[in-house]
Amino acid sequence: MTEPLNPASSPLGRVLIVDDEEEVRSDLARALAPQGFHIETAGDGEQALQKLESWSPDVIITDLVMPRLDGFELMRTLRRRGDAIPAIVLTGFGSVEKALSVIRDLDAYWFLEKPVKLTALYSLLKRAIQHNRLLRETAALKRDLALRGALGRLTGRSESMQKVFSLIHQAAPSSVSILLIGESGTGKELAAREIHNLSLRSDRPFVAVNCAALPETLIESELFGYEKGAFTGASERRPGCFEQAHGGTLFLDEILEMPITTQSRLLRALEERTIRRLGGQTEIPIDIRLIAASNRRPEDALHDNTLREDLYYRLNVFQLELPPLRERGEDIGLLAESMVPMLNEKHGVKVTGISPAVLDCFRAYSWPGNVRELRNVMERAVILAGSGSIGPQHVQIEEKGLAPVSAAPVNSRPIGNGDKSITLQAGVSLSEVETAFIDLTLKHVNQNRKNAAALLGISLRTLQNRINEMRRSRDAATVQSSPSSS
């Protein structure tokens, strides 16, 4: 073990060296400690087990042949106890077959023959430590999901949200484009951030752009950047969002609102992995993972000729739909209660919980603004309550219509049967009735707008105009309180 190693710039991990030869232990410790490893040693398997009672290493380096308790029995004991610590097995000449059996039968990480080459050991140690950390993070994440029904800032124990969590886990490690579908306020940006956080790009930038918020004249300069003098007012060079997200993730929210002309440039950038700034002459390589989102179904945009078909297939490699809050009522209480500590800290108050009466009303309400609307209601309630429990007087039950459906007054009338039914109530405006009926019809035909228009007896264009009006009204209603993440 003579080859030198370059000193590490930061601590790399904890290593337990187990070998009955003191010279081997000392040489390995002297070689690895300066590289940033925290080293402990043991003379055999029994000493190693004693060390493990009070110290938890990231990886074990162990000899196979030792007195009292050898490396094979040490590994067997650790496996029986459920200690999933990666181990690198050291073996002398002629013991390779036994080392391979330890790897195969007892899940050792790898083996090295003596005398050990330090460069090979150093490389294996880094990989084994990273492997162990990923195992711990996965285990912690699974416990988090089981105990709290949460993935980062996404929360839900319902079957639909557990499916979302599962799909995020499956998609995150890859670099495929992802299309998030869901109504406004369902948490599409939060889902995009969790995909980024669980990906191999998590240490690189996450850049979010709301395509609907940018005027058509600015969206290309925002995405692709511009050179000095490219247009009036371009007084200096400015990199666009593609360049800012290089190596990381670019999130394009409300992508179906992007103009057709910009869609052409976006498609070219995704296919060629290069962009050109406005006014520029050179192609700039880009490496991004694209996540797009919309509160409309892409099939409708294809039908309306507002989405290029070739871009649709490029975006829709992996589609993930976030359910509206009204379809996961069992999550409403969990969501509301999970917001209390964060809002307490934000506003410097000491709310302790939510009364059962309020939770009942929450579960009965339709939440057209979804989780964003719930957060706005909770933020106001936390501020009004200040301390103690949030009660009905803090959530404007009558003003927002937060009343249990079982308490419907007698001046109401149900129309239709089963899934097609709707209850009309005196005192409700015609626009509210129309909105409810369009929502119900779309749900009945699985969001197929052509079929919905036929059932409603109106043209597809008329239905599209009504839906756009409904969306604007809902967005305006949810913006009245302080905005929160989508």
C-alpha cells in the first residue's frame, strides 16, 4: 500500500477497519484518515460488534480470516441483526472463492485482494458510502410516507396521492420529460420540485417559469435569453431560463398557454439540446430535464390546434395527474393540520389545532381552488385565532359556503340520479349553477369536452369559452388571499 492519495477537501464518511494484523489496520488508517474518513479499528469480529454497539459506520472494511469471530461470521451476524452496512472484504491469495461467496450470500459490497491498492479501495469506499446513504434516505422516506402520508411538501394518505408518490419515485431518477396535469392549486409545482429533489440533478438548479404569466412578446427572451442590442431596451446580454437551468431541471408551468411560434423553438431546443439567444449567432449546448404542467388536458389543446402534436409527444413521455382536493376528502384534515406549524412560524402565533366542527365543514366543501384555496383559508384562520384551536368563527363558514351538505335547507331540489345528480338551491346564482353543471358533466364523460358539449347541447367552442371563464373566476377567487405555491 504505497501509492499516494490526494487529500480530500471535506469529510467523506465513517469507516470501521476490522483485521487481526495490527500493521494492516495501522497502514489503512494512516492512509485513509488524511482523505477525510473518520476511522475506527477492531482486531476481530467480536471487537467489531462491540464497537457497533455505540458507533455507526457508513462502511466496514473487514478481513476474512481472523481468530474468535472471522469476517464471514461477522457479516452473517450483521445480516441476522438487520444491520445493512456495506462491507468491503479483504482477502489473501487463494481466498477469492470464499470472498465471492460472502458477496453472493451475505450481500458484501465488494472484495479486494491483499496487498490492497489504495486507489481502488478509495474509489470503492466512496461508492459504498454513497450507496449506504441512499439506503438510509430511502428508508427514512418510506417511514415518512407511512407515518405522515407526506412526500416533501406534498401530503396525502389517500389512494390517489399514494399513487402520485409512487409515480414520482419511479420517474425521478431518470431524465425523461414529465407532463403534470391537474387543476389550479393541486400542487403541480410542488410535485415538480420533489421530482427534482429526488433526481440525480438535485444539487443543480431548479428553474420555474409560468408561461401563462408572460406576454407573448417576452416569453422567448425569458426562455432563450438575448444578446445586447437584440431589441430595443436590450442594453446587455442576458441568459435565459434554459441556460440558468443547465445541469438541472426546467419547470414550464401552464405550458399549453405557450404560443405556437414559441412551441416550435422549444421543440427544436429539446430535440437538438442547443439554444440560440435572441440576436445571437452561436448555438449554446444545454443539459436540462424538462417538467411541464397544465391545468388543461393536452388532448383538448391538440383538438383546438393550440398545441403542436410533435411537441405533445416530446413532452408526454411520462404523464402524472394530480387529483383535485374534492376527490381526496380523506386528506383534507391531514393537509389542514400539517399547515398549522408552518403558518404559526410564519405569523408568530400559537395555534394548537382545528376544531372537529371546522374539519367537518372542510370535508363537505368542494374546494374549487384546491390546496391553494385551503392554504389561504387556513392562513387567515391562523391569524384570526392567534392561539388555541381554530373554530367556525375563524373560517368564514357562511361567507365561503363551508357548511356540511347534510345541513342543506329545505328550499333545495335534486335533479338527476346517481353520478348524474345535482342539487339546486334557492339563493345560488345562475353562474354558480352553470359552473357546477359543467363540472359535473365533464366528470361524467371523463373530461372529454366533445362529449360534454354534446350532452349539454352546446358547441365545443361555446363550452371552451365557458370553461375559460370558469377558470378565470376560480383563479381570481383564490388570488384574493396571499398567494402560495401551486
